[in-house]
Amino acid sequence: MNTRILGIDPGSRITGYAVLEHKDRRFEALCCDVIRLTDTEDAFDRLRLLYTETASLITAYRPDFCAIETPVYGKDPSAMLKLGRAQAAVIMSVLHQNIPLFEYYPKAVKKAIAGTGNAHKDQVAYMLHKLIHIPQSTLPSDASDALAVAWCHFQKLREPASGVEPTTGQGSSSRNKKNTWDAFVANNPDRILKR
């Protein structure tokens, strides 16, 4: 079955996005880039732009699902408020287009792609290039994060009877215990080198 997933890593100044397609047993990043909001000074104008850019991505690529990274708590309440608003703008845009939406914590995303929730960004980027056909040789960090979120959701879809429900936070790390290297090996026997 062909599947197309829009992954988004929301940010108040830079938002990463990627469209992951699984077709004919092949994974390809149809697009992987960032929405830059740094030239827009007004905070509400940035939210409006983020909403409309997300809607444009959905119109252009028609994803089956959207997966978004959930921000984790930080020390700066003001920064967390801005990040939460950016996430809300993306969420509202996706829901307005009636696309099933799922949230994942950063540790769950890292674990799905690299086998550990404490993986470094370089490890995640390395694994993405091994598993997915990506047109660019290098990706902006936020775009790489968005692609990893899309991959995380694809892995969740492959779990038997995963019970993932859209927009309920069920993609959180507490639901990702099966996303280990053992599960990866079991689900990808063609990617394992025999010695």
C-alpha cells in the first residue's frame, strides 16, 4: 500500500517539513526543507504565514497523514509559549484540511530512527540517508527532524494493532516501546547484511 506522510518540526522562527512516501517497497523524501519566518517581525503574521504555508504543503502533496513533533518543556517560558503557538498554527492548518494528525515526542522520534531516544542529531541524519532516498546530500537540521518525525509515524503504522489515535498524543514515548533495533531488524530483513 502506498503511504504519504507529512512530517513537521514546528518552530517560531524556522519550521522543518518533509513529505515521506512509501511506494513499491521504497522510501523517498518527496520534499525536505524549512519554512523561514525570520523575515517576518510581527508574531501574529508569522503564525498566519505558518498556517498558510502548511496548508499549501497539504494541497501540493496530499499526504495521508501528518506527524508533528511535540515540544518538550524548556527553561524559558517565553520561548515555550512561542513554540506552542507555532505548533498550534500547524495543528489548526492540518485539522482544517481534515488530515489525520499524530504527535511524537523527540525521544520517541530518535528511538524510531536510531534505536535509542538519546541518539545525537548526526546519528539520526545518518540513518535517514541510509533508509530513505533523499534528493539532497545534506539537509537543514529542522528539515532532517521533520523527516525523522514522518519516519517515526510510518514505523508506528507498521506495528500490528498499534491503536494509534490521531491528535491524542498517543505517539508519545510511552507508546513506542516496540520501536527498538529488534523491531527494526524484524521489519527490515532486506536491509541486514549477512556475514
